[in-house]
Amino acid sequence: MATQEFYIRNESDTEARGPFNLEQLTSLADNGQVTVETLFYDATTEEWKPISTDIDVKAALFPEKKTLKMRAKTEIRSLNQESSDSRPPITVGDILAAAEGRTGDTAAKIDPAFAMVRAAAIGLWGSVGILILAALAEILPSIDFLMAFNPAKLLEHPLVILGLVDVIMVVLLGLGSVSIYPFVRFRAALGLGFLGFLFFTQGMTLQFLAVLAGSLGLFLCTISVRLPVVLVSALIGLAGMGGVAYRLIISE
């Protein structure tokens, strides 16, 4: 059809126009000079007939245009738009409370990762508290020696050395340096061995048990990330080391 020649005329015309190729005829149709009622000469049937009666010619000159349909309006709620929902808006505090298991729906579904972080924080500050009590128990009985400090006699006061080490560990742990946990564990074992032996050989059973509780609590606070275990360990460690401090300070 692209090379076909067309002769056209209006129904009232006595003379035909042409020949036109399909491209020229399409241009005339675009300009409104050719309509579906325009007659063209069909060489096959050797007669004039309206363009509307020939499906191929009509489709070539007047292709159907797709109509654009508007989508149904979708309601989008604005953050600033008031809602008929009576529930209060969700806040950042609500999200954190849900993660921590502090809401009615999530009380039994506390985030394990959050629980581990909380346990680690309690273990850290539990260790700090236990070491503070230990340092008081080791340093205060020898406060007179420290006031008149004589380095040559330092070895005669091993508890003072242990107390100074505890003070250094308290400072580092207070700064969040958990990398010294291996040294803290070694300190727990050393304290148990030294003070435990001291009390055990003197028949001080209660003091020995207090040292055992304090050292064990300190050790567990640095290795456990289970919240119940850390809580119990911190309480036992603080109670035990508090008993040791009371015994050593009062005895002086």
C-alpha cells in the first residue's frame, strides 16, 4: 500500500485529485483536507467509494488513538492530616520501649540483642563497684603508710599494691575500656587466692566466703551477657566484697 497511488474527490466534486501516495494522503488527512467521507478510486473494483468503507485505507489514514484514562484518585494520608483513628501516634519512645520489652504487647518479647547490651552494661558497672569496694578494703587499712609513703617499704604492704591496681582498673573500666576484662578476671582469681588463703589459714570462714563471693561475682560480670546471670553476679559480688571491706576496715 505504501507505493499505491490514490485519486480522491469529494462527493460533490466532478474532478478527481491525484495521484497521491500514502504518505501524501496521510498528510492531507492530518490537515483535515481528507476525511473518512472522502471518496477514493478503488482500482480493484473500479469504482469510487468512501474511505470509511475500506478497512485498510481507513486504518492507514486514521489510526485509532488510545484514549488516556485517569486513574481513580488514591487517598494518601498526610503526616499533618488529622485522622479519625483514636489511637495515639507512635513515638520514638514507643519504639524503644517495644524493643526493650517494656510494653504490654512486647513484655515477653524483649529483643535479645538489646538484652545483651543491657547485661554488658550492668556487668561493666557491677565490676566497677566490686573493684571500688576491693580497693577500699585494701588501701584504707594502710592509709597511714600511704600518707608517709616510703617506696622501700611498699613490698611490706602487698594489699596496697593490689588496691592501687584495682584503682587503675576502676578508672579504665569507667572510661569504657572493656578490653582489660582478661586482666580483671586474672585480678579476681588473684584476689581469691591471696585474700582467700589469708582468711582460710586464720580460720575466718565468713570472710573467706565473702572473698569467694566477691571474686566469683567479679569474674562472672566480665564473661556473661545473660541479664539474670549478670544481675545475680553483680549483687553477689558487691555483697561479698562489701563484707570483705567491712571486715578489713573495722579490724583496723
